Amino acid sequence: MSTLPPCPKCNSEFTYEDGQQLVCPECAHEWSATAAVDAREGDKVIKDAVGNVLQDGDSVSVIKDLKVKGTSLVVKVGTKVKNIRLCDGDHDIDCKIDGIGPMKLKSEFVKKV
Ligand SMILES: [Zn+2]
């Protein structure tokens, strides 16, 4: 017998298969077994403000003034940022900005150039 993934809602290990669906007997949550696998295998897609998919090494420009946390510096709208690196977390872009240094940006505040 194959091991089924635990319930994504309540973490119950007593999930069972019902056709293409997985069912949790404890919280009655049902979900698709195939969708669960797809979500795990696919890389997280990070998109810019207008929906372009961003990749490591892309260049972006900042679409609004952004205060740099803990400093009086501001990354001005239109600032070009080269060679971004995608990362996990709330701020999902790691980069280095001329005159400011290494910092993290939110993908929703940049546009691919
Ligand atoms: Zn459950």
C-alpha cells in the first residue's frame, strides 16, 4: 500500500483515496491527489507587478519609491536593478542596488525590463 500525504488542513495521517480524490476522515476535507503532487513538484513562480515571470539574473525597474528599512535611504521609482536573485519569503527578490547595497525587494513593486 502506498503512503498517502497527510491532510493539508488538519495534518491527519488517516487520509484515504476515493477515486482521484484524497479524503480526510477527521475534518472531511477533500482534495485532488494529482493537484497536490503538481504543487509540490513545481517551482514557486514569482511574478512582477504586471504578471511577467521573473527569473534569476533578470533586470527589473522599481515602480514606486521604496524606503530602505532602518535607513533614510529611498529607492526611487524607475531605479534599475540588475541581476536579481529570487528567494523565499515576504520579500522575494534579493539584489544589489547601486548607491545602496544589497537589499531585498518585493516582486509586486518591480517590473521586468
Ligand atoms: Zn483533515
